[in-house]
Amino acid sequence: MVHLLTAEVQQLLHNKFVVILGDSVQRAVYKDLVLLLQKDCLLTHNQLRAKGEDSFEQDKLVHGGRKSHGHNGTNYREEREFCSGHHKVRFYFLTRVYSDYLKGILEKLQAEEHVPDLVIMNSCLWDISRYGEDSWPSYLRNLESLFGLLRQVLPKSCLLVWNTAMPVGDNITAPVLPPELQASASSFMKNRVMEANFYSSVEAEKHGFDVLDLHFHFRRHVDRHLQEDGVHWNETAHRHLSQLLLAHVADAWGVELPKRQLVGQLIRGGPTRGRPRQRFERQPQASRDQLAFPPPPPLPLPRRQPLLPRPSPRPPLFPHLPPQPGPNPFHQLTPPFLPCPQDDYSPSDHPFQSNQFLNHFYSGAPPTPQTEFAFQPDFVLDPQPPMLPLPSTCYQQRLTVVHRGFPRYRPPSPYVPWRGRPRPSKRRAPVYPEPRPQ
């Protein structure tokens, strides 16, 4: 997966309407996407902690937040919108996955002139912790109601990506949990979040929506990139999240991304919470293979056997026999390869390249020890026939290009789809049983 820059993200989301719904973690997803659409830099710590501000990086607060005396209750509202010449991103703060407020949001989106092209959504922590003893059963019921409604409301051209809830820490001090539950329910929340992710993923896939498993991608980065409150993540993790999300969207829309730097390198070398940067280094071979008992003495190397038996001397030809025809230049015997020595490293350390052996035949480069041939001393090959010119497109890599997204109504434009039509929607019309004959 590639690390997209601002210019490439602008092309991917050109003339697209993006809607993000969820809690404070999804609000940070919205902020990082808005920032990435304008400049190649990370969010600051203050930008991540701020909520309900009047403006953030050229966006505006539409409703709620500081305009309604923000609080930490389940009735908290915050609606934000960023709009440029060719991009529109909107955020709605949710404290419950399905409610009258959510139905009002969907009705408002339906009434607008432009329906969303991309919807990114998650709601979990508030649902399973702030609604009393009925929190968990109501969350499961609300998931079914939510995806059933989204299937009816959203057009097939709209891509919905359900983000699973990210991992939480052992000690949760974020206001998502009430103070009386922060000490007792922190350890319980870790298992409950994984269980909620399972049920929400199954329900989303059952209705034909996409799922991005953020819990899986960030399960090993809790110690390095999770904030002190046990719920929110730092700026490096959110940029990694944005790259995962954009790569998923590009794949769903059939957009080919450039091949450059891996996004995994971004989060491995990112800043941590008050700790010096740690760099991953491969352990030396000696310490990795050290055993409790001394290794046995090395076995003597086997003597290399000749590839082919020595040819017996030909009998002399009689003078009256016609001369024998020469060998067929198009049918020549090629000696087999020598087996490569088995090293003690993993085969994945040296990935196989499809044109690894072709380069030695056609480029004239000296052979390496792994591809070198060993021939019989008396074995001589005839001169090789001239090789036919191969098409250059088979071995030359195409230039990296990011193409525009696919418009909903496909108006005439100079941008041609790269790989045909986008991926078809997995949502199907409900099938009703045929009436039985009377």
C-alpha cells in the first residue's frame, strides 16, 4: 500500500461528497482527511484534543459544539463541513449507532441536491457503555436497523465503509466512560469492543457494505501510538488510518495508485508518547540461531557430480557415407540448473522476481552464484540462434498514475476509467417468494 500525497488525494476525491459519522475517533479521521486534502503534514496534539471549535483548517462548525455549550452527555451534537472548489467533506458526531437523530441526518442527505459518494461510519464505545444495562442488547438491535435503513436510503453508486472500533487501553480515562465505570469497566471494554466489531462486521457484510477492520491493523500499535486516555490515538496513527482508508476506497472505485513508499513505514517510525524513537532492526544471524546445545560438527560437502556422462568416442565414418547433417539450430539441449545451496534464512528475505533469469539471458550481465551454470568439461553448446525482439511492454513498467474517481452520472469528461467500470455494488434487491398456486 502506497503513502498518498496531497495532490494524489485531491485527484482521488475530485468532485466527491464524503460524509463521516461517528464519535471523537471518527472526528479525528475527518480532521486528518481535511488536512491531507490541503497540505502534507500531520495533525498537532492540540488539534486532536480540540472539539467543537468554530473553525479547523478552513472548515466551519455548522451546528452544535461551542454554539450549543458543548458537554459530555449522550445528547452532544457537532456538525462540521469542509468545502473547496472540488471537494466536500462533512462530519456528524454520533453517540448512538441508530436513533432519531441519525434518521434525521439521512433524510437531510436525501433532500440535498448531491447525494454522498462516500460514507465512512462507526459507532461503538458510547453505545456499549452509556445506555445502562440494556446497552449491549440494544446495540445489536440497532445494528440490524441501521444497515437495513442504509440499504434502502443510500443509492447503489454510494460507497459505505464501516470502520471497526479501534483497540482501547487497559486504563480508560476518556469521558466516553462515566467516572463511576472508568475503574471497573476498563478491562471489560477491551473484550466487549472486539465482540462488537464481530457483530457489526457480520451485519455490514450481510447487507453488502464494505468493512475496514481498523482493530486488526492497530492491534500491535497500542503501546506506541495510543494516547494516555486509553481511547484516542496520536497524529501518526491517524495518518496511517487515512492511508488505509484511501487505499480501500481507491480499490473499490477501480483507481490505480502509484507504487512508491509503503505506508507501513510511516507508523513504525512515528513519534511515541514521551519515548525516544525506536527503530526496527533485524537481529544478527549468530544470535538468532544460537542454540542451547553446541551444534554438531559440519558434514563434509558432497562432491559435485557431473551433469551428463562423458560422451563415448564416435566410430570413424566410412568414406562412402554422406556427411551427417549439423544439429538443428532450433532444437538444442539446455543443461539443467544446479540446485541452489540451502541457506538458513527464510525464503521471504529474497523475493523472487519474475524476470530474474531473463535478465541474465538478454542483458549480457555476468551470472550470479545462484544462477550460474556448471557444464561438463567436454560439453559444448552450439552458438545460440538470434533472439527475436520481445515486446517492450512486457518488461517495461508503466508510469505511476492516479486517475480521477468515477462520477456518479458519468458526464462527458476527458478522464477515462483506467480499469473499466468500478466494482459493482454487492447490495441486491430483496427477493420475495412467489405465491403458491391455489
